[in-house]
Amino acid sequence: MIPAPHSIQVERWQANAASRDAHGNPAETYAAPETVAVHWIGPAGSAEDALGGRRHAEAVLQIGAPAGTVIDHRDRVLIDGVRWQVVGEPQDYSRGPWAMPFAGVTFELKRDRG
């Protein structure tokens, strides 16, 4: 079993039926952060470009977590006080042909830096 020595905070997405956005859809809200233990937090890269005459930078991280860890693509993640958005679906490595207790899931996170 691989240890999960790092922790992140996950703000779970939830629809707020009591209020509506400009399009009449339930407003998006987030639950209070909950602590989730992860194996590792690693850089996946960054990119810069010019959009409409202004510079745009995006940072990307990956996290590795134990099998069964659930983080939805609409959730937000706090790492060292910095908020990241989950990108896409998790990569699940726990469904291979052999029972591997060290297999888990990875998630990609991004944030815009201006």
C-alpha cells in the first residue's frame, strides 16, 4: 500500500435550487472544504499565450490519490491556500488485470494566472 502523506482540501460542487443564475438554472455553490489524503502532488506543466492583446497564463497540476478517491470535474481543490479547478475525468489505474494494491487514480487541476 502506498502512503498518502499529503492532504488537499476539496470544495464539493452542489446545485442551489433556492437561487437561480441569469439563465434560470440552479445557482452553483460549493460545500465547506473537506480534507482528502493523496499520494502525491506534481506539476504537469504551464502555458502562456496572448488572448485579445493580453497575456494569459495557465498552470496545471496533477494529483495521485488512493483508488476509490472521488473528486468531480465540477469540484474545486485548495492546495496551500490556492484554488484549482478540476479538469476532465479522473484516470483510474485500479482496474487492471491483476490485483495491484498500489494502483490509484490521478486528477488534473488547472488555474488561470491572469
